[in-house]
Amino acid sequence: MAGIAWQVLKQLVFSFVFFWPGWLVVKMITFGRYPRSIHPAKADWLDYEFLSFIGAVSVAGVVLLLANL
């Protein structure tokens, strides 16, 4: 039971916490063109996963950069 709770917690943190930094990075890189919509009916689930991954990588990069200062 604890394993299932841990998996759900990891998915929630990955999908919701890292989504917004990823969204911001992609918006800045594409000069506001993408992502066009964050509405679930208009976007694919992989779009959310991709943005969350980009967010996790960017947050890790910022943390590493700040740690080296």
C-alpha cells in the first residue's frame, strides 16, 4: 500500500510541480508560440509529461548552478 502511495505522490509532484517551470521554459524558448493550450481536452498527455520533464531538468539545472556560485 505504501508503494502505491509513493507512486501516486511521485506522479503528482512530477506532473504538477515541474509542469509550470517546463511550461515557462518552453514558452521562452519558442517566443510564446508553444504550448498553445494547456487545456486537457486540446492537449495530449505526452505534452504534459514532456513539459514536466523539461521543468524537472530546468529546476535541476538552476539548483546546480546556484550550488556552484
